[in-house]
Amino acid sequence: MFKRAQRSADKEFTILSRSNQLGWARVGLAVSRKVSPRAVVRNRIKRMVRESFRQHQDQLGGLDLVVIGKPAAAARTRTELTRSLEHHWSRIAKRRRPPGGD
């Protein structure tokens, strides 16, 4: 996945994207203890990413995505994280390669 992946990064997240042959989008999450030592905080971030992905999944069709959380995400509000993710989704959708264009 990491080889030949396109990156979208800011202070809260790095998102790697790569086209797949399936025609629908898939997401993987990596939110480690470096983001926050508290599991409740890491789980909140992961829930927010999954929900945001679900809402934008139609515009991300044909992509495999890995969302990597950064420590700054733990200190952000729900609104700030949502805004960050929406910015990433729109950026990734604009750069999206046609399906099968690996």
C-alpha cells in the first residue's frame, strides 16, 4: 500500500491513497499510542474517521486509503477534525486516478 501511494497530510492526519480494482473505497486506520496514551481518545478519533469516510465514500470510489493519526489530532475538537478530514477527502477525490489506472 505504501509503495506508489499518493499522500495528503496536515497537522492532524496523513492519508495515503492508492487505486484498487474493486470499484469501491476501503479505509484502514493507524492511530497509535503516540497520538494519545489514552485509549478513549484514540477510539474517538477512529470513530470520527470512520464516520467521515462513510459520508464521503461515494466520491472516493475505487481507492484504498490508510489514515494515519498524528499527536495533534488528540488536542483538536470534533469540528476541527471533521474539517480536516473533509479537506483531505476533497483533495484526494480531485487527484483520483481512474479505476484500473495503477
